[in-house]
Amino acid sequence: MTSLIKTSNILLTKFHAYGHLFNDVLKFCKQLATRLDIHFYGACCFLVIFSKASTATDTISPSESLTDSMTLVSNDGSFALGFFSPGSSKNRYLGIWYNNIPIQIVVWVANRISTINDSTGVLKIEIRSVQNPVLLLLDSGNLVVRDENDSSPESYVWQSFDYPSDTSLPGMKVGVDLRTGFDRRLSSRKNWDDPSPGDLTYGVGIEGSPEIVLRKGLEKLSVSGLWNGNGFNGAPNLRSSSIFGYDFVWNENDVYYIFFLKNKSVMSRGVLNETQNARERYTWNAETQTWQLSLILPNGYCDIYGHCGPNGNCDDNKLPACQCLTQFRPKNGPKDGTLRTIREGVYTLSH
């Protein structure tokens, strides 16, 4: 009898992280064991173990693992971590997606390059430098490793926000650690079936005065201009509103861009579109159960970097949008000073 109780207690201690409710049930089981039959206590504990084992958790310890059939769910249920196959692909990837909407939208992929060919993938944490590490999926969608012995809850040994895929989430820093050169930048996925890095990137350029740069390979597609305290001079859509807040930090240690939500009930994400060569922002519409496009960069011809070439001025309200500056004319083109198209080879203007 005593042996059975000890064995049950060992099994039950594995579920201590599920909170006070579990402790209350355990206490109730022990009380029943003294009044009734010990086998009832064993059955009661089995039911508790079974029900708790089937409940989603947001934490993994070194003694635990996440297999292909399991998911890790953030405390508020917003995000889930697990294995998935994108599009029509049969390859398996470890990723994070929105958990409480009917459409699976993956916001982060761990193994973008190293694919898994079957359902044998297993996630475990092994960090020798940390005494008591735990893997935790936060309500923000950030997957972190922290030391449970550390009294600071926001002291992370590692975090997925430092290694973004094609999506930016509220609270994620996009920028450079000036002390180490560590660069947090988004990179597009090749296509819907292949989440490996594409050619489109979005980050902070630190040549000269720092600004946000969208690139296709080495070519600049769009730049934000300088931060003016509320937004960017060259990207008027990237400024604070009643829903979004923006910030740009530049000091001796870091330079980074970050956006946050003023209304926590709103779901919003920024994503790189390889096909359209654009960065898009989508906001979830709960009534229509769809993602609505709320922002796109570049937005119009004049958002395209160098669209009119040197000594040219761009105005989306004019047709054509490109005009020569005063006392300049196209080297090859019409004599009225207008530049017909983006790529006609009339970038160089003659005085």
C-alpha cells in the first residue's frame, strides 16, 4: 500500500507546473485514500494524470520533449509551437503559428534550411551552461529559453525573436547590436511550399544614418528615411496611430525598430512577400474571419528607391510620376523634362 502511494506521488510530481488546482485535487485524493480504499486513491490519481497530460502546456523542461504529434501552447492560447508541413510539401518543419484562428499562419520556422522528411522529429532542450533551463512559449509568440533559478522573468538565454523568419510581431526588435554586429533582420520564404530564406530582406541599414531598408539581394527596393520621433521621413505610413505604436532606438549599444499594439485584442503581423517584392502588414478581422491588408511597402512608384534616378523628383500625383529637377533634362528622353518609366535608362540627367 505504501509503495503504491509513493509511486503515485512520483508520477504526480511531474505535473506540478499545472498550478494550485492540481494540488487541491491531489489533497482531495489523499483524503479519500484514508477514508475509503487505497485503490480509489490510485484510480483518482490516474484520472488526474490522464486529464492533465492531455492539457496543452507552454513549457518544456530538459526531462521532457515535444514530438511531432504534440504542440506547445502559450498561456493565453494565442500561439502554438509544433511540427507542420507547408502548402503541398510533405517535409516537416518546427514552427510557431496563431493558435486561435481557423487559418494556420506560421510566423516563425526553426529549421528553415534543415528539413525533416518524416514525422520522427523531436524537440528537446540541452544547455549545459544553464543550471535549470526551461523552454517557454510566451503570449507574444516569442519562444524563449530561460533559467528558472533566475529571478528576472525577462532574462533570456535564447529567444526566437532574435532569429526572425519572414514575419515581424509586436514587440520584436528589427535591428543591429552595435557591440557585436548581431543583425536581426527578416528574410522572405522562397514560396508557400518552401520556407527556406528567399532573396527579400528587411532590416536596419547602418551605412551613414540608420534607416529601415527593404532589399532584393543587394539591391535597395525601399528605404524609410530618418526617424523624426513619430515616424520616418521617407515612409509616412510607418507612424503611430490609435492602433499601432512605433519606436526607433539608436544608442551606443543598439539600433533597432520596433512596433507594438495599443489595443492588445488586435492581431497584426508584418510579412515579406517574395512574389510582390514588398513588406505587407495584415490585421485580423474577427467578423469576417480574414486577414486584411493594412499596409504595403513600397506603396506606389515614389516609394521605390531611386525610382527617378539622380536629379529626378518623384510625385505620385503627377503623370508621369518622375520629373526632372529645375534646369535639368533627361539625357535620353522627351524634351519636356519628364521621365517616362522606371527602367527606360534615363536615370542620368544632363544639365
